Amino acid sequence: MKDISTIDYAILDRPEVLMFLFHPRPEPTVSPFQTAEPETRMAGQKDILIPVQAEIAVGARFHMAEKSGGNLLFFHGNGEIVADYDELGAVYNQVGINLLAVDYRGYGRSGGKPTVTAMMRDCHSIFHFVRKWLQKNNYTGPILLMGRSLGSASVLELAAAYKNLIDGLIVESGFTYAGPLLTLLGIDFAALGFKEEKGFRNVDKIKNFDKPTLIIHAEFDHIIPYSDGQTLHDACPSGDKKLLKIPGANHNDIFMRGLQEYLAAVKNIVATAKKNKPVSVL
């Protein structure tokens, strides 16, 4: 496991940045102060708390369908929680795909408060927890990383660190560099003394990932422009990559306008990952 103590995004952990970058909200039926509970099983869903630090755990909801099905470890966008993906999880399950959705600190049932450093450290702990959990519960299918918007930072961090342990990558509404995003959010990153080499470096991290890759982006994304998706696609060296443009969509209605194409593309990359790795040894 990578030494996560060296991961430091202190320059982005200032209150004036965090107030724009994170918008946590609790899961309605669960106390936001709850940090530990046993695994619960309801209608195919498995609610789990993943320890990331002493007395802090992040919430996860696993939608499990088939032991040999593809496993999507999913990091959602800002302002979302795992409960928002219950319906989509059921849809994936219908086609034999397992969706393992995870929150950030302060979101859903998670403890703690979100910071950039915590988010980027926690994704490593989450990844290793998920691999062990899949092994323990005899889920043998391939592992694919999937990140939407803010979640693209987490999955590209993992793709760069653990390429040999990952069977595929999906980036939806992902960004290339932090500077333009901070500007859009109303943050004067130059005044912070921020430089891109101290940021997420998403486009640099994808340059070494050569396994099946799917980039999905809305044509008229008003938060993260389509050109970011194009840049990520072009930077990826994989011989099996696809850029899916959702015509007429923006950042927030990409599912409504292109759900059929979206799901077909995800199903295809999962099938490719299964074909490339018919038997997984976790």
C-alpha cells in the first residue's frame, strides 16, 4: 500500500476553498454523527462503514448481484451521497454488475469533515478495504474504478498507484487540472499561491493507465467543459479506450439525456474487463 502520510494537499484545505469544493449532506434517515455500525443487508444492498482513520469511517453502499460479475468501485460527485445511486445500483444489478458506491467524510453516514487531503488519502484505504471485502465474500469478477466529477480525482489517484490491481477505468464528467475548476467556483487560486503541480494532476495520472478506459462527458457541461474529457481521453495510452459524448447534456442532466448510451458503454467495458480477466485472484 502506498504511504498515504505523504499525500498532502494543505494548500487546498483552506476554509475558503473547502466551502466551495465540498457540499456534504447526511443520509436523511441516519444521524450524521454516527461513525460505526454493523453491516446491514436489505434487498440486495449492503451498507458498510469503512474505517479510514481512528474513530472515523466513511459510508458505503454495495449493490451486489453476481459473484463473478464486474465490480464498479464508484466515487460520486460533490453534493451527492451513495443513497442517490440506489436506483442506478439496481439497474446495474439487472445486467450482472456490482456497484460499490462510497462517500467522503461528512457525507451520508460518514464521520469526520471533508478535506482534499483526507479525500485523497481515504481513497487508498477504501480501495484496499474493498479488495479484501470482495475476496472475503468470494466475489471473483474484475475490479473497475469509476469516478464522477469530483470523484475523478480519487479514481485517477488509484489508477496511477495500483494499475496492476485494476481491470478498467471509467471517468464521467472528469476534470484535467484544478485551476480552471477553482476559478469557476469563485476561488482566486493565484492569490492562494496554488500551482498545478501541487494539485490533483488528473491528466498526468491517466498517462500511464493502459488498460480498458471509458471517458464519459456531457457535450455542454457548464462546470467541467467537454474539452476536459477530450484531453483525458487523448492523454490515456490505452489501446482500448472510448470517449462517449452525451449530446445536448450538461453536467447535471447527463443521466436523463444519455442514460441508454451511458449504460451500454459501462456494460461494454465491464464485459471487456471480464474477458481480459476471466478469473480474478484478489
